[in-house]
Amino acid sequence: WCLTSECMDQAFVVRVTELTLLGGSRSSEALGFSVPDITVGDYSLLTFVLSVLISGVLVNLAMLLSDLIARLLFTHFDAAKCSLPSVLPWPDPAGNSKPFDVPVPEASEEQLASFLAFRGVALPATDAARREAAERLLHNHEAIGRFAARGLSAPGFPPVAAELSDPNAAPAEEALPVVDALLRHTTHALLDGEGDAGAAALSPDTLSGGIEPRAAAASLGYLRDRISVPRDMSYPAARQLRAHLNGVIEGVGAKAAAAAAAAS
């Protein structure tokens, strides 16, 4: 490593005898003119450090640009456009495939189970899926509550290209108790299961009073739209959690509407 200007001058000087011209000739006279010594830059220690810093900045900018391009190309995926076949293609000879005519959001549990079984994937039972979703909420409840509270705050800055990604957002601290109550109602409904008990857990009479429908829709909707499969939980558990989050949102709205009607 060169740490003095004299060393740098000697290391970064290209002389005539070091040039290869005309297919291997080292003589500049073969061209009919003389080539003076070529000095490549003023490589002082300060210049060297600045060049390293500038190179690092340019590399990071290139990485950010490639990340932006990748997000624009590969992260905008509309699950509502995915479909399942209403009739399983079995047997499926060439030229006799079945149409995929059932949108995934409209598919029943039976249709999902049949198609996944056809593809060799076992779909967990509904009770097991609900318990898994409740366990995921309880396991990391504080962080999940803060994450959902982002829906009640301003978008983060600087923004990112992916529509549902907001790593710079901060939670609305004043809304954390309300969000915690909403997630407790969601977990309660998941654990109560189907039937009368599950319906009662989501009924307006059971839900806490004084919660604004906007707060419920913004926070729980923010969480619902960002549940990742399989990172956060399995697909059946994610379906159950999204459905119960929607149930709490609807229940809060119905409770507020009933209170407003009674007051008028």
C-alpha cells in the first residue's frame, strides 16, 4: 500500500516502454511519433480515500436502483386474479385441461382442500388453522400490535416502490391500547371456533365499546393486507386470520351504527 505521494507517483505512472503498440511492438517510433510518459491522475492519500467513498456511494445507489426495479417487476401480485378449477383435471390427457374458473377469494374450504390434495398438499383442518392463527398472534402480540398501529399513522418517509411495504412507518403510539383490544377480540374469536360461540365472539354486544370504526378498519385492515404466507403462517391459518379480522371490523362498525341509531 502507498501512503506517500512519492510512492503513488511511482506506482501510477505508465511509461512508454510499458506500452504495447501495433500488435506487440513496444517502440513508439514505429508509429512515427513519440509518446511522452503518461501519468494517471494525482493519487494523493486524500484522493484515494475520496475515490473509495464515492465508489461505495455509487455501488449503493446501483443496488437501490436494482432493488427498485425488482420490486416494480415482481412484487405487484394480485391474488384476486388467481383461480382454481371447479372440476379437477383428473385424468388430464393432453388437450383436455379444465378451465380455472373459480377465483381464489371465492373458493370454499372444500374446493381449496380438493385442489391442494390433488397437488399433493394436505390442507390442515379448520380448527387447527384457527389455533395456528391465534398462536401466531399471541406469540408476538406486542410487535404485531405496534405493526397494526402503523395503519393509523402517516406513511413512512422516504416511501418505497412496493405498495404494501412501508418499512419507515412509525406506529401511532396513542392508538396502541385500542389496537391491543381489537387483537384480543380477534384472538378470542379464533379460539372460540365455529358455531354459536364463534359468532358470539364477533357480535356487536360482545365487542368493546367506544372504538371508532375508522380505527378498527385502518389498523386491522393494515395487518390483514400484509399477512405473508408462508413467512408468517400457513395459508389456511392466514385465511382464518384475515376472515376474523374482517369480522371484528364489521362488528365494530355495526356496534357504532347501533349506538348512533339509539342516540338519535
